[in-house]
Amino acid sequence: MKIEMISAAKGEFPLDLAITNIKLVNVFTGEIYPAAIGVYRDRIVHVTQPGETELEARAIVDGKGKYAIPGLIDTHVHIESSMVTPGAYAAAVLPHGTTTIVTDPHEIANVLGEEGIAYMIQASKGLDLRVLTFLPSCVPSAPAVETAGADFTAEVVERLIEWDDIDGLAEVMNYVGVIEQHERMRGIVEAARKAGKIAQGHAPTVRGRSLSAYLTAGIDSDHECRNGEEALEKIRAGMIVEIRESSMSFNAEAIVAHIRDKGYLPNVTLCSDDVFANDLVARGHINHVVRRVIEEGVEPVNAIRFGTLNAAERLDAKIWEPSRRDALRTSFYWRM
């Protein structure tokens, strides 16, 4: 198939689909220009350059002058918060342009442990939505206080993080334990490092030398910034700040107030975290977060970069992992 795709990209094989008459939002250069998108099988193999707007294919779709952007990516979400199955969740967010999510199944893990995580992984297979599952790092969230369905000690995490379908370590909520080097958290974070997998952060109010300690431990992101000054400090430190608009937390206004004059920031992404099903239907998904940061003053192309290019760069090793390439789907969509 690779040979056929190369030939289709060169124009030697007919394309299966051409999406014409679109305005391409080029997230690499920041340009917007008329273009056409060529698809062979389930891959985009050619996107026209300025001045080249026509493509021949077995099927032609008229984009009717709408904008085409890469698929949106949610860098931190809990599907269970929407109280639907992964399949129903995919059906809700795909029409809004989301093509990839990073999910942390810690709610179901708190109740059902490994069985719950295995269910979420299996239920996410075969969907048009690409689901990257990160292993919950804090089950229960308050050890020795909560008596839930599981206890993910460092030894358990070390075993589960090696599962083929586990793509990283989910939000390390016990930031105090990391900064103070508690044995349990040292072991959990070290397990992710040994496995070569991303460790996501959760670090509200963490600043100064404590922030440096958290970053030094190998955790490089945070979606808990409710204060714009805190968010800017984390961005300056090289941390990936995930701007969140959920059903309960609305952080775009505070964060954007401190970054709107900074131009393009490569270490800012977007996430939804916890969104009720009715909110998904009524207002959308990451497209809603894009709109919110634009409303607060971020230049539109940069807002789209936050929700596409930046997130893809953050997750690059997982999105382009060879074993996952056959699961990739056409990642452009067009909207007014």
C-alpha cells in the first residue's frame, strides 16, 4: 500500500477523493489560502500549494469555500465525566472536528480497577476517533482516606504502564508527593520514565522552586491553571499549559489575558477535562475551546495551532507510532 500511496501522491494513481474549493488554514506558516486536499485510501497524500487549486479524483467534494484545518486534539479528558461509552463519546465529538483525544480513565479505575481500564481500552478500539489511553496515576486519589475499588501502587503502575494500549501516565495529581519525594509517587513517576512514556501533570498553584522540582521529576504539563500569572510562569518555564474549558472550570479568560500579546506559543494546548453530555451537544468540544480563546483575544490561526499542531507535537511519538498508522483517519475537516 505504501508504494500505491507514493504513486497517488505523485499523480500516477488516481486519488480516491479530492476536497476542492476550500480555504486552507496552514498551521505551519500561519497562512490561509485557497487549496484542495487529495486523499488516497485513508490518508491525505497531497495538499495543493497556492496557485494549484484543482485535483482529479474518483470522487470530488465541493468544500464550498469553507475553512479546512487539521483535526482537533483534546490533550486531557475523562470520557466517564460525559457519562457515555467511548463509542457514544466519539459520535458526539467527531462532528465538531475532534479526531484525537488523550483520555484518563481514572473514574472507572477508582471503581473497577484494572478491569475498568481494560473495558475502556477495548470499547475505544475500531472507532474513527483516535483514543490514546493514559494510565491513572492516583488510584485512589487520596490513599488511606478513600476506600474505593482499587489501589494502584508503584508496583501495579510499573506493570500496567507496559500494556501495549497504554500510551502514557495520566495526570499526576499528587503533586505534593512528587515535590516532597514521597516513595509511592517516586515509584509511579519512575515507572513511566522507565517505560519511555509521557507523564501528564496536575499542578494547581505550583510555582517557583516547587514548579522546577515538579518539572525536574519529568512531568511537563498542567491543565489546572486558573490564574493567568501562574500560567505564564509555567509557559516561561517550558511547561505545556493545557487551556481548559470544561463544564465546571472556565480558564480561558484568565490565561489568555496574560498571553494574548505573546504571539504564537508552541507549548500551549487545549483540553476539555470534564464535559457533561448535554454540553457536548449544545456547545461542542475542542472547537468550543478554540472559540473561547479567540473571543478572549488570541489570534485565530494561533488558537487553531493550540488545538492542532501544538497538541500533535506534544503527542508526536504516539500519534505516529508505526503500529498505530493503520488506524489513522483523514484529519482535515471543513467549517464556516
